[in-house]
Amino acid sequence: MSSYILLTGGAGYIGSHTALCLLRAGYNVISFDNFSNSSAESLKRVEQLAGRTLLSITGDIRDQAALTAVFSQYKISAVVHFAGLKAVGESTELPLHYYDNNVSGTVTLCRVMRHFNVKKLVFSSSATVYGDAKEVPIKETSPRSATNPYGQSKLMIELILEDLVKAEPDWSIALLRYFNPVGADESGQIGEDPNGIPNNLMPFISQVAVGKRQQLSVFGNDYPTKDGTGVRDYIHVVDLANGHLKALQYLEQSKGIEAINLGTGVGYSVLDMVNAFSEVNQVAVPYQIAPRRPGDIAVCYAEPTKALTLLGWKTEKTLDDMVRDTWRWQKHNPNGYRS
Ligand code: NAD
Ligand code: UD1
């Protein structure tokens, strides 16, 4: 019986790129997704790009019976757990929904994994667990805090998984703390497809460039940074996907739990991103300076050496790759997967 890697939330932005990476590396893949923030079209395109099929199962991670059916029917060797809601603003309006989906969903998933003795887990955590870090670059040992229900849900899940490993040391868990994922597969066939008005910078820039939105609002130019705008560690989603492959290989030969930053170690400002996007792609990105967005921090970038030491992973893509690949996806799919 062949074994599978189960991707919860496999149809989403990072899940679909990781599915492609794993298929190309020879793994069998099952995606388990309720399509609350994605469409099945992403997985069809992943199959075309890989020249291989995957199994796509529609289901909710809070549905213990549905998960049990999957684990009963297929031999799962490890789980990569992307499924979750991720909009910060929405999480402050719907906290119960976020805690139920993200935290309860993860507890249910772990229960089922435990029942079937599947104890290898890669979890999608976030740099948001560092809150407003006092020192950059941010190390994995930096104190954790959260200021909104989305961030709180990631932090709670990290604590739950740490307790699980304390109680049952035969689990192998990687908490991957992503910095700011951007970009798309270089084919332009799969990419980030936000619903409605994008919250994040890169999809907003590309929707302005394609003419769907009039101009970008730059949230604050009075931060203590080189040009006054916020600085982040943008990481190409293909590099990020590859980090999951490396994490799975690492979990093959290790027990316990490790938190690992996935970032480049380099910070770029909002204006760096706007300028790179318009120069590399030869397209205008009109913007205006607007007030700071509540809850934003000035500077955030990773100390990424733990990922290199432990996983043998580092980023390879450049800022030019990030803006070029984002634009190729946006241009070819002006309305995302509905194009
Ligand atoms: P996404 O919304 O594109 O993908 C998440 C997927 O999970 C979607 O396909 C959605 O339909 C599915 N899903 C949500 N709740 C589910 C449930 N209860 N049952 C089954 N499926 C469910 O988001 P993404 O950008 O690909 O993010 C993946 C993960 O990485 C999330 O957990 C997110 O919090 C985390 N993360 C994302 C970023 C980012 O900027 N994109 C940064 C840090 C961490
Ligand atoms: C946001 C989330 C964070 C999450 C991360 C990755 C908030 C407050 N934080 O972080 O929890 O982990 O996404 O998904 O939402 N910007 C503009 N104009 C825009 C959009 C963004 O100027 O229209 C600026 C922001 O002020 C920031 C930078 O661009 O300086 C990046 O913003 P964004 O892409 O939203 O990511 P984060 O704020 O880092």
C-alpha cells in the first residue's frame, strides 16, 4: 500500500505550491480542504504542472468523522497542516470562528492522527507569534506574544503542540514560522487568489498594476526605517514550499518539536516593494501615503540560520523573482482562478 502526505488546506496559496513541490519530489499527496478560501481549480493546475495526479478530498478539519475516514482508507505517513483562517481584521470581528476553526480544528486533527499513530506534523505558524519583537533579526528564541485573535490562535496551537510532545515524546513536529509569503510558481498558473479587497501588500500592488484598484495606500511613512515605511521579510512562495519538503525530510529522522523561521533574513520597505514591482515589470503602481494601519509594526525580519543548520534550507529566489512571478500570475489570471 503506497503512503501519502496529507495536506490540510492543500488547495490554498501555500498548500498548492507545496503540493506541486511534493509531487515533483515523488511523494503521493492528498489534499483535505473545505474550500472556504480556495477553489478546486488550483489543484487541477497543480496536477497539470506536475504531470501527476493527487487526491483531493473536500472536508473540514473540525469534522472528526471525515478525517477518520481519510486515515482509515489511506496510509498517511505525515501531515502538513495549512488549513486555517488568516485575515487579521476579520479575526477581531469573529474571534469564536477563528478559535474554533484554527484551534479546535487542530486539536481534532491531532486526535485523529494520534488514533492512527501518525505522529509527524508540519504546522503553518507565523512570524505573527513574535508580536512586536524588540530585536531584529528575530530568532526563534525571541519572546512570543499576540495582539489579535488570528495571532493568538497560532500561538495557542504552538503551545498545544508543545504540550502534546511533552506528554508523548514520540511525536515529530516542526512549527514553521513563515515571514511574508509572496510570489507565485514561475509558470504563472498558480498563485495567491484573495477574496475581495486584499489585506496584504503584494496582492494589493498587483491588483493596482493590473487596473483592478486605483492606487495603493501606503500605511504610514513615519516609522523609524530608512524611508519611513514598514519593513518586512518577503519570502518567495516557491522557496517556502521547498522548506516544507526539507522539514518533512528532517522529521523522518528526528523526534520532538522545533520552531523554525522561514524567511530570507533581509527586510524590504513598502516603497522598495512598489519600486521593484514597477521597475522589473515596467508597469505603473500609483500610490498615496495614508495613516498607519492599527496593529502594524515597524520592522520584522528573520534570523534564518536555524533552518539552514537543521533543514539544510535557505531561500534562493530574489526580490526580482518575487515581483516578476507575482505579476505573471496576476496578468494571466486577472480574476484569479475565476478568470
Ligand atoms: P489560504 O487561505 O490560501 O489557505 C488555507 C486553506 O485552508 C484554504 O484552502 C482554506 O479553504 C482551507 N481551510 C481553512 N479552514 C479549513 C478547515 N476548517 N478545514 C479544511 N480546510 C480549511 O492561506 P495560505 O496563505 O495558503 O496559508 C496557509 C497557512 O499558513 C494558514 O494556516 C496561514 O495562517 C499560515 N500563514 C500564512 C501566511 C501568509 O501570509 N499567507 C503567513 C503566515 C502563516
Ligand atoms: C500581516 C498580518 C500578519 C500576518 C502577515 C502574513 C496584519 C496587521 N498583520 O502582516 O498577522 O502574519 O500579514 O500574512 O494584518 N501595507 C501597505 N498597504 C497595504 C497593505 C500593506 O502599506 O495596502 C504595508 C503594511 O503596513 C506593512 C507591509 O505593507 O508594512 C506588509 O503588510 P502585509 O502584507 O499586510 O503583512 P504584515 O503587516 O507583515
